[in-house]
Amino acid sequence: MQEIKAPWNIKRELLTKSEDETDPKYGYKPEERPYPDIIRFGIINLDKPPGPSSHEVTAWIKRILSINHAGHGGTLEPIAVS
């Protein structure tokens, strides 16, 4: 019967299949991504305060960032905790 080793006793090594560069025509490194692409393809994680509606907050984002298209997924309404 095969001996089962404890996880901390197993020798592990990192396997790298190849070192390669990404072709710039397929995108950017996150730290090199241009501002217009961040706005166009980005996501804003927003903790909406109680009061304004989800549509109001979306309108504010569009106005602040000077963009024509924005939306929200799911509800932005706060959850009541009792």
C-alpha cells in the first residue's frame, strides 16, 4: 500500500511551460492600460449609500466620467440588516 504524505512534507516545484511576451495587439498589461480603455472596458465596484436610486447613481457616473453608456448589474439597493 502506498504511503500518504502530509501536505507539508510534499516537495513541490513551480512548472513554467514557456516564457513569452504577449503581442500588444491583444491587449495591455494592467499597469500600462490607457485611460480610455479603462473607462471603456472597466467595472466600478460601488458601495451605493441609501437614498439615491440605482438609476441616479448610474447617471452621476455617466456625467462625472463624460461617457454615454453605463449601467448596473443587479441591485444597488442596500440590504437591511436586523
